Amino acid sequence: MRKPKTMRKIIVGGGVIGLSLAYELAKRKHDVVLLEQEGFGEKASWAGAGILPPTCRATAIHPMEVLEAISSEIHELWAEELQQLTGVDNGFRKCGGLYIARSAGEVAALTGMQFEWESRDILFEELKVDEAVERLSFLNSDSKVHRDEIVPNISKALWVPGESQFSNPTHLAALVSACQSLGVTLHEHAGMCQVQVANGSLAGISTGGEEFVGDQYFFTAGPWTEQLIKPLEIVLPMQPVRGQIALYKVDPLSSAFGLPVINDGSRYLVPRTDGHVLAGATIEEVGFDCRTTASEVEELRGWAESFGGNLSDATFIRSWAGLRPATYDGFPYLGKLGDSGNAFVATGHFKSGLHLSTGTAVVLADLADEKEPTVDLRPFSPARVTCHQATEIK
Ligand SMILES: Cc1cc2nc3c(=O)[nH]c(=O)nc-3n(C[C@H](O)[C@H](O)[C@H](O)COP(=O)(O)OP(=O)(O)OC[C@H]3O[C@@H](n4cnc5c(N)ncnc54)[C@H](O)[C@@H]3O)c2cc1C
């Protein structure tokens, strides 16, 4: 019997999107080359917090909701699969999420989320203030501390059992190791890749004096994708949005309610089981500047330490920043690029790239294999930019 023809796939950009796609394509026995200018997953994919929000496949209607729901399902499968393949536990756990609101604006925003969860059959429970404080008890080992010293002025609190988290740095390490064992050709520190065009079409990728030619090309370079694909004369407007995080280490944590993600207005605390606690995150439009700033980190620390107890006594370890890849309309760019038929893009996942990485990998691999993806990709089509611009010009 003849072996099915394998197609050489070249992926440019080794963040969580590029690595997940490489992993999925390699599982399908394709010949995959992954090119990364620096270290794998060192940018936003490492910098993120690893929160996986609750979803419900049965009620998902909009393609974005479907993508979110299948991504959640695949995360659960991959966590196990990656552990079996590589021995690495990526820390995936259904930890639950506590949402608290203090100001009138926060109460309104949380009530809006509550209505959305209700309409999508996403489980949640309204908590009394004392119940909310109990779920925060892992932040305070001294049970005599008064609840107002733990977190003052809670006006509304919801408990969302379906929220999950994983350790994204560990997940990235597991993906690299899995790609290695599945035979992906991995090039990190490959230098800045450039698109080569000959006779008006995509002819290959060049970097560091080497040229890579494949049957199909995938651009997964985060906020740098706009610049990367310019030689193809395709416009994909992107905006880097900086996020800063502060990291603490406390004695390993435990609580009768587990270690949930704490969502306080627009900020969050993510407790890991080993005692690390992430406090995040800022949302700043400062171009490609990925430095931390003393004022923002101080503000984050002031907020985190206002929870008192374990966090105000904790060791502050360090802070970092990452650039989220944002698009002009809030939807990622997923699909074929232009008329060539052999170029694809997957980027622009903004605040949800870690979550959506699994579903993105599967639908993009389906597209490349000429299978009907489980998600209707029309709202994510890169071609929508041209339509949008044409409408604006009229
Ligand atoms: C503070 C913060 C918190 C976050 N929290 C969460 C969260 O809790 N949950 C969630 O789902 N998401 C979260 N996110 C968002 C998530 O991290 C991003 O959406 C996701 O990591 C984007 O992945 P990516 O692979 O597209 O981009 P990146 O991680 O930026 O990877 C792109 C890669 O392409 C490479 N590259 C660029 N140009 C070239 C070139 N010319 N040649 C070769 N390589 C190139 C870069 O070096 C980089 O490694 C957070 C982000 C931040 C910053």
C-alpha cells in the first residue's frame, strides 16, 4: 500500500499558538518545521497567567463560543496526553473561580457576566459575603483576622466552579518536548524570519542565511505577524497590548475550597499549588515596549497585598511583562491568507491565546488537511479586514 503523501508544513512563530499547531500537525503525521526567532514560548505565551475561563459546548452559538468550548475540552485531553508522552504535568486543574465586585461599576460588570453565564448554562453560584471570604481563606492562615481585613467592601460575589488554570510555562515545555518526540524540526534562536516572494507568490521563508521551502506556511508570530506578512501585500492590523504581572511565593497553600482564581474587578490572583501566586494584570497600549514599569508593578503589589495575611507577608519574587496580540475587532485572525491557497494565519487572540491555543491548533490543522473545521471560521477570516476597510471608505 502506498504511504499517504506528507506535506511539509512551515510554521513561523514558536509561541503557544505555533507550538500547539506544530504538535497537532505532527500527531497527524505531517512533516513540520517550526521556526522561532528567539526561545520557544518566551513572549506573551510565557508571560500569561494561564486562566482558562468556563465554557459550555451545548449552548455555544457564536463561532467564538464554539472555539472557546472546544478549546476547553481539548485542554483537558491534552493535559493528560502531554503527561503520558513527555512525563510533564502542566498543572491543569479545575480550580474554580471566585468573582468579587466592590464598586458600583464592578457590580454592574459582574451582573452582566452573570446574565451571560445564565444564558449559556455556565454554572455559577451567588455567594454571601461571608461565604466569599471563606473561599479567600487560603490567603489568610490566621483565622482570627476579621473579614474586613481580608478584603473590604465586597458588594457582590459569584462562585464559578468551571474555571480552570494551568501552568503555561510548564505547558510550553511539555509542547516542545512532545514536538521533539513526534519528529518536528525545531529551530529556535533562528533569527528574524522573512517571507520570500517570487513572481508575486510566497516562495519560502529565509532566516540566518538559510531558506525553508514547504507545501504550506503558517504565520503564528503574535503581534509581529502584521509586519512579517507585509511582503505578501496583505494587511492585518494588529496592536500589541502590554500586560504586567507580579509574582509572590508563600508557604504551599491549602484550603477546604481548593485554590481558586480570584477575580477582583479587572484584576486577578492565580494561586499555584506550589505556593506561587500571580497578581495581574495591567492593560496598556505602549507599542512594542515590553518592559515592566515601577509605577504599575507598585500598584499591582499594593492591590495584591491589600488582601492581607499570607500575601502581605509573602516574598515578592519578581515582575514581568508580555505583549498580547490584539486585532481591530477583538476576533483572532484564523484561516487562509490571500488567494495563494498555501498560506495560513493564526494570531490575534489577545487576552485568550493560552485558552484558545488548543482549539486553534485543531481547526487550523483541519483547514490545512482540507477537512471541514468544527468551528465556522468566517468571523475570523483574515479577508474581513479588506471588507471592513472597503466599507469604511464608502
Ligand atoms: C500578562 C498577560 C496575561 C495573560 N493571561 C492569559 C490568561 O490567563 N489566559 C489566556 O488564555 N491568555 C492570557 N494571555 C494572552 C496570551 O498569553 C496570548 O494571547 C498568547 O500567548 C499569544 O500567543 P502567540 O503564540 O500568538 O504569541 P507569542 O507568545 O507572542 O508568540 C509569538 C512568537 O513569534 C515569534 N516571532 C515574531 N516574529 C517572528 C519572526 N519574524 N520570525 C520568527 N519568529 C517570530 C516571537 O518571538 C514569539 O515567540 C495573557 C497575556 C499577558 C501578556
